[in-house]
Amino acid sequence: MDNIKRDRFTIRDFRLQRGDMLPEATIAYVTRGTLAPDGRNAVLVTHGYTSGHQMIEPAGSSSEGSWTTLVGPGAPIDTGRNFVVCSNMLGSSYGSTNAASIDPRTGKRYGSRFPEIAVVDIVTAQRRLLEHLGVKHLRVVVGPSYGGFQAFQWAVTFPDFMDGVVPVVSAPRHRRDMTAETRARFARD
């Protein structure tokens, strides 16, 4: 069973690497699959710069290409065995706290006063979300484009929290989208 859940998680008084503090840092996310009792069957999918956490949902899409062929029951990232989490990155306009959000200190949009976000801030927020969800250890962090940068940051910041990272440099492609030459080469390998 796939067990899809869409939700948001808010971190209170989230301190950023450069010293600023967000009174509330909300992260939108999607999960698929079921977390094992020991909390160690999780996979984190990080999205690219121009997309969001919906990239793992059935019939979802993103500018990096839909990952619905890669995530699901019986897929390479099998939601029958893995608990898959895809969070919207902090600062993104797809449901997480960003410059258009209301600053609870002023009651107005952050706008140009929104603090600078570093990749380490994004992965730290993801780590807090995972802890909230009961994840004790990740099998892998995988992501395309800017999500690949996040995967690398995970390896630097939280190396003991996961088994590996898979930064993907392009969108997944269907065989039908390949040229005849590429299909032939793929079949030989």
C-alpha cells in the first residue's frame, strides 16, 4: 500500500546559519509508504530549484520531470519497502516559509526583509522534519538539480544520519522519449 500523506510542519525559532532567526519556519511535504517501527527505512527525495514536493505524487509533475515513475509501489524507490519523504525546501514558494510569507513579528509579508537562506538551512529544516516524523536514519538522500546540492549538503552536515546520497544531474526519462540510437545503446548495456 502506498499510503500518501500531504502536510506541513512548523519549526519554532529556527536559527539560520548566518545568525538570523525565523520565528516560524513551515515546511510543506509529501510522504509515501509506511515508516518501519525502527524508523530506518526512509528515503528523502529533495526537489530542484523550480519545483516542489509534489514531484513524487501520482500524476505529479515538476520542471525536473515527474518522479512518479521512480517513486511508488514496485518502482525503483519502492514505497512498499521504503517510507519516502519529499519536503518543499525552506524559502520556496510551493508551501514553505518564504519572502511572501507573513512575518509573525510584524504581521506583514517578509518581502525584501526575508533572511538569506543557505543550503545548510534547508537540510537542517529537513532533518527537523524527519525527526518529527520519527525517522531515525535515512537509506539515501536523492534529488535532481538543486536537490543534488541538498544531497551533497546532507553528506557534509549529517553524514551519520544516512547511508548515501544520489545527486541526479538530469530528469528521469522514459525509454519512449529516447532517440533510437540511445535506446539501442541502453539495450546493449
